[in-house]
Amino acid sequence: MLNFSLQEDYFTFAKKLKQFAAGFNPSVILDSCNINPQFFIGNYKIIAAFGGNKIFEPSNYMLEFLNEIYNSKSWYFGVIGYNLKNEIENLDSKNKRCFGWNEMCFFSPETVVTVDYENVVCIYGNNPQEVFKNISETKIEKDYNSNSQIKIKTEIDKKSYISKVNRIKNEIINGNVYELNLCLRFLYENFDFFNPFQFYNKLTEHSPSPFSGYFAAGKKYVSCASPERFLSKKNRTLISQPIKGTIARGKNEKEDISNKNTLKNSIKDRAENVMIVDLVRNDLAKVSVPGSVKVDELFGVYSYSQVHQMVSTISSELKAEIGLKEIIKATFPMGSMTGAPKISAMQKIEYFEDFNRQWYSGSLGYISPWGDFDFNVLIRTAFYDKELNKLAFYSGGAITIDSNPIDEYEEIFIKVKAIISLLNGNF
């Protein structure tokens, strides 16, 4: 291992590191974009991993697989797909799949490069001096440019979506759910040219997010600008930071402040948020020391380039001798992407959505050799299959009894404005 304090400008080094790492397959980049570091702080400002050609893609016994790699005392990086829910609970997913991808995909890299919040660089693996030299000499390529206007294709139109929201509100009135996360899928096909890494770079430039990530595994690519943490573990501390509540940034400072205050005081958004906070508290309590679960911040409002978001933070102390299998079984999928009660919400999601979520609303992250981990929520994310030359992305929101169907529909497009604009060459 090579360990040293970074001498050059951090952002220049990070650009070179990302460019170098993306030259490998498999590879991964997990970048905080240095967004609100006091609030979203993890172990690293940025982490990149690459090298090796062994990709693990289990389609069953996935919880056992997670425990195996957790106990291996090695670095692992990868994706946990939403449909792991079917192994955790007595559920299924029969809706049409966009890609032929397995529900889980991880790899153990030859090289891992981390930069912490003190700008200390660690390079793990063989020949770390040579790796550092190669990163330092890397030239930054040009930004992504879309060379065509690409028509958006969604499974349902506005009228059908509004009808679904009203039907979900009837489910709430009948007591079947309290809150349900309803999503839409967007498809892009037959690209003349698409570079998923350059797209990721440009996406995070215009929409920097604290849990962004790039993942390449064979023909599968993830370009992610996620603002949300699913779950992290540092020593014995677990932290979850669910998002519920979104409003667009204003066109000027006055409007921006007004929008932020509107979100902060929104009864509807507070109701959404607190329901998920209660769900997360209950999930964490299953694997935590009794009495250790606490809400560190409730209804925090944080600003991003495209939106303001309402974020709450819940933490706990993990019980001794609890493995990743038990942690994920207790907490996954994240309540912010299901609704409440969780099992009933997931059953209704399968009924109301016309597609299989696959990796969307799952999680991308890492497991360290000493048992720490950090996983995001795979939202604001483009999923690309190079073999099929097909890209999908998704957006949605929580439906409650107070939801306005038209507002909910418009919020869907606010959340993926950066992705749509970039694909259509508007950046």
C-alpha cells in the first residue's frame, strides 16, 4: 500500500483518477463531489477501483454471497438490485425486464485508490508507485456531447399516470398502504454514439451529488448522480439518510429561497419523510443495540444544482456478531423507494408499475477489508447495455393521501431534468 498527502489540486487529481479508472473493465468510481461534506461525510471523498476480470453475478442465494464477501476481508464493489426483495420476503417480480442482467453484480479489484477528507491518498494493490505515476500522467478527455436529438419513450402517458395516482390514493383510503413510491421508466434506444463514462462525467458536472458513481462490468454500465445514501457502516455505527420531499431550484435567488422555504414547511412532504424515518428506525432496530437508534436530523433541507431535497438522518450502533446478510435482510430495499408498510407497498408497486425495476432503486457501493461499507440509492441514474445499445433511466415519487397527481407527474421530470437535458444535447 502507498499512503501520502496529496500535493496537487484535489479536483485535478480526481479528474485524472476517474479518467484512468474508467479505462478498465470492471471498474467503479464512487465520488462525493465534495457536496455538504459535514453532513454526508463517509470514509472517503472519492474512491476508485479497477483491474481484475472476475465478475460475480449471483441470481440466487444472494444474501449468502453478501456474507461471504463481507467475511473475506477483501475489497468488493458492486450493485445490489431491487429484486433482492424477492429473496428477503415472499415476493416476486413478473413485470417485463429491460435488460437481461442478474440481480446482483460485484467484483474484487486489483487496485483501489482512496482520497479521504484530509486529502490523504491510499493506493492498495500491486505496484502502487506505478499506479500513481500512471494516474498523474493521465490526460483528461473531452466532455460528452450528444450528436442527436433522441426521443423519450415512456411506458405510460400523463393521463394514465394520474389515473394510477388516484387509484393509489384509494388504496391509502382503504388502509392497504400509507405511502407508496410510484415510478416511471424512460427508454432510449439505437444510439449513434454513447460513452457512459463521459456521460457520467458531464452529468456530475451539471448535477454534482454526494453519492454519485460510475460502474462498468462487461457490457453493463451505470452512470449515477444520486443524492441519497441507503446505508453506511463505519466501525459499529450504521447511518441511513432517506430523502422524501423535492422541489425545483428557483429561477432567481428570491424564487429559490421561496421554494426552499415551501419545501421546509410542506405538511405533505413532512408527512412523507416522517413515515419513512419511522420505517428506517424500525429496520435498524432489528440489528442494533437496543435503545441506540436515534434520529440525528429530521426534515433537513439541502440544496443541489437542480433541486432542493428534504433529508433525514438516522443512526444506530450495530449489535456484535451481526453480518452483512442480517443487515441487508433487515433494511433492504430502502423505505424511501418502497413506501410503508414496506411489504404491502412492494406488492402494490408490482401491480401499479408496468416494468421490472432491476437495478433501479437498488444500491451501488463498496465493502472494505475491515468490514466498513457505504451504499447509495440508485436514483438519478442511467443504466446502459452496450450489447443491446439501450439505455434506461427512471424517476418517481412517494404517493400519499395529500398527493396532487399533476404535481407528482411534474416532479418526476424535475428529478431527471439533468439526464434528459444531457441526452438531448442541451448542456
